[in-house]
Amino acid sequence: MNHEISMEHQGGMAFNGEVNGHSITIDADESFGGSDNGPRPKPLILVALIGCTSMDVVSLLRKMRVDFKSLKVTANGHLTEEHPVYYDKIHLTYYIWGDNLDTTKIEKAVKYSQERYCGVTAMLEKASDITYTIEYL
């Protein structure tokens, strides 16, 4: 299977593309010639990462019959200073809400996502040190 995505220049530094039938605009801020009409490309990599692992974890927790109220994942990406600028360190924090949470199963689900299932993690860990913590709320 292949994914083919294209972006079309919209003027300035803005580009518009279609992903799975959804329109997305990326742009730069004014200091780089943009108009701030959309997110920057690099932070979208973090969105892809936490989206991938979040879906994995929810799917695994459902299969494990773990009752939870909500899951939120945040990413903190550290950018290098030299060009090409990229995320050399990424830390994920999984926030999970619920009563009587089975922490053993939750930790197993997160570990499976990070080590086995999340393809975005598999790609990014070739260039970045990816770490995570879990917060129970």
C-alpha cells in the first residue's frame, strides 16, 4: 500500500493539501513570510505521533476491557539548533482518567504501542529519542 499526498501553493508560504478526503493548510508565521493560516509542518509530525499512539492505546485498552473515562496524550519535542532542524528528543505524556484503573494493563498497552504497533514511533525513533510517562487521574 502507498499513500500519495500533494500540497498546492496558495501564495506566500501557504500550501493546501488533501489527506484522506480532508483539507489541510500549512503555513509559516509572518517572520518567515507566511500569514499564519495553518500549522507548521514539524508540529504536525508530533500530531501524527500522538494520534497514532493514542489510537493504539484506546484500541488495546478496549481489547483488554480496561474501563477508563478519557485519554489525553501530549508531546514535547526538542528541536536541534543546527540545520536541518529536527526533533532529536520527544517526550510523550499519557494522561488517563478513570476509577479503579488497571495500571498494569495500561502500562502494557502504552508499551505495546510504543514498541510494537505505532508506525509513526517506529519511523521517528530512527532520528529521535522518544520517551514517555503515564499520569493517572
